[in-house]
Amino acid sequence: MPDHRPEVVDFLLTRRSRPAKTLTGPGPDRATIETILAAAARTPDHGKLEPWRFVVLTGAALPRLSALTRQLGEANGLEPEKCAKDADAFDRCPAVIAVIAAPVSSPKIPEIEQTLSAGAVCLAALNAALALGWGANWLSSWMAYDRAWLTQGLSLGPHEWVAGFIHLGTETSAPPERPRPDMARVTTWQED
């Protein structure tokens, strides 16, 4: 029988993200964030290209990005409520990990596989944070693709974008349960 880890399976079957609006300080320290990043970096990346990287946002970076989100959101004509919600996620959480999709030119590994790897990195970081006892949420929104926000906010290259913002903090309330997929509806078995 393979090495069985029932506690890990139980965690995966019961894990729940913590809404960013319910997170506050304190947040994880640098050593804990480095552990989260190390866990996330173990994600398969098809060809060892590492088509992603991390930008850890703490301290003054968060209110700066909140202000930029409000400024560019308004300039883009977004509803004030949307701008406020997206900006507040940076104001509220004491730490955010931006997982940067950074596709690499490769004759063997298509960009879609590199994008999927970046998404898997987001989930691995989220699960590592939750497993370490922190409140965590994976968000994106329009800022993840807005070239002005990416350039001014994170100094990203023209080929880079945000696969996800992993918001980290201390949860202030129990996360709500949500309906889960009907497994019979989303699963097809092919046995011959």
C-alpha cells in the first residue's frame, strides 16, 4: 500500500478559503511566508521552466497598491463599489503574495501549460498558508491583467501578469461554507 497520509487528505477535503474582507493583522512573518513560497515552488512546471515568480507585498506597498487600484479603477470607468472592494483587499490584509505568470519561450512547452503551472502555484501557496493556520484567499480581479496597474504597481515586464493575489492574515470570523460541485454532474468515467 502506498504511503497513506489521512490527515493531508482530510485537510484537502475540508479546506476553505477565508474571504479577504474577514482578514486582518497580524500576518505571517517573513520565515512563514518563505515556507509558503517554498511549498508553492514545488508545483510541477513541465520542463523545469519556472514560468512564474513571486512578489511579496507587505508594509507601505499595500496602501500604495490600494491607492493605485482606486486611481486606475476610476480612470477605467469602473463602478466606485468595485474600485473600493478591490482596493480594500490590499488595505485589509497585512501580506499579499502576487504570483506572477512569466511565460518562457519554449519549443517544447506550450504557454497554456505554463499558465496552468502558475495557477497551480497559486493553489499550492493558498493551501500551504491555510495548512500553517493562516487565513488566506486567492483573488485576481482586473488589476491582474491591467497593463498600467502591472507596470506602475509591480514593475512587471510586458509578457508578465498576475496569476493570483494570495491575501494572508488572521481570520476574524469562521469562513462560510459554500455549495460544492455535484460530483456526478462534473465527472465522467470511461472504462473501455
